[in-house]
Amino acid sequence: MRFIEPHGHMVSRVTDDYLDMVTAGCAAVCEPAFWAGFDRSSAQGFYDYFCQLTEHEPKRAAKFGLPHYTWLCINPKESENVTLAEEVLAIIPDFINRPTVLGIGEIGLNKNTRNELKILEQHIDLAARHDQLILVHTPHLEDKLKGTRLIVDAIRNETRIRPERVIIDHVEEHTVRIALDAGFWAGMTLYPESKCTAPRAIDLVENYGNERLWMNSACDWGVSVPLAVPRTALEMRRRGHSLEAIDKLIFQNPARFLGQCPKFKLPTTL
């Protein structure tokens, strides 16, 4: 089995996770910037975090033969502080050209506030000005449907952004069609306690097909499973999906989307 982990917060994981992922067939891991479990108090803290993502974590992953890529932003949970968010946005261009940066993400909304939406629009403008891919975080639970619609509208209002260069992550049954109908990609996040369980994700594939869809673990400091993607692939096999269909979903699809960034390279041998 081969797979790409397109959304994993590896700075919060131990080195054994890297070893397990490589052993299971992981060909690359991509790490969006995200909330650290607490609100950071300064732009300097984000500067150090971006250095961690672009300098230190790729070296740690490389010890296990795993290419590590990243996305940069200030997470929507911290966007309510507009002054701080704009200070962070101002330093992102200093990192965009680093060799492992894929784009802007995971941007989006948390509680669907005006401040969050303002910073989302500034992230979208930043991506447009620098011709970057976009990875979107959609809100949790009761805020997800409204938030997804607000996000999709905000991106579609920016005519410089091509929809095929945007992935709307954390989709569920009631939001996946919104993303796909807008021409975006959609990501299914496999969490044991929230978002999509493996059976629900497979149901989505069976109902909506496997075009412009990927699966990810979004493993972080909370209850999450770095091997959620290959474990779900095994469940797909038990449900009768072909090896070719599984490979398309967990390897070919993320490779196709991420490959729109010329920096994204897969190992020539696994």
C-alpha cells in the first residue's frame, strides 16, 4: 500500500509516528499551520513556528526517509485578534519561497465571525498575489454548514483564484457537495471522536465518487490517529473497493492536487 498524508500536524507527534507512517507506505506528509492548543501572543511566536515548519520539521522527517511539506497561515481560531493576525500575515511572504512551502493554509473560519472573515479574505488575497495553493479549514459541528458557505463565497469572489487550486478540508455529509459543486477539491478528515469516521468517509466516496477527494488524518496533539488513512484503506478493501480505486483516493488524488505546486516531489522509489 502507498499513501500520502496530506494533512498532518507532525510538530505535535513523536518520532515513532514517522516510523510507523513510513512502514505503512507513506510517501510524503504535508503539514498545514494550525492552532497550537493555546493562543500565541505575538507575531514573533509565529515567526518561530514558521521556522519550525520550514527548517526543523523537514529535517526530522528526513531521518525516516519521509518528505515533509508545509502550508503557512494564522489559524482561524487566532484570527479574532485582527491586529495580531495582520502582523502574522505580514511575515508570511518571507517564507513563501522556501522549498517545502506548498501554499496558504489551513485558513478558514472557526466561529464565523466578522473578524475571522476579514482575515480569511486577507489570506485569500495573499494567496492570489503570490499564486499559491489554498487549503481551507471548515468549522466544527453546528458552525460547519454556514461556515463552509461563507468560505466558498469568499473564495469565489476572488477572481484571481482558480477553484481547482483550492481544497476545502474537513467536509462531511452536509458540506461535501458544496465544495465539489464550486469546483474545489474536498478533504475528508478521519478522526475517532469527531469529523469523519472511516465508515462515514467510505460512505461519502460511495455516494459522491472519488474525483477531487482525498482523505487525511489531521493528526495533532489531540485524540487522532496518524495511520487513519491506511486503516481506512483496509476498511475500503473489506467493503469491496478495488486496489486501483483505493490507490486513486489515497495516493493519486493528493499527488495530483499537490503536484500543482512545482515544489511537491515524490520519492522516485518507495
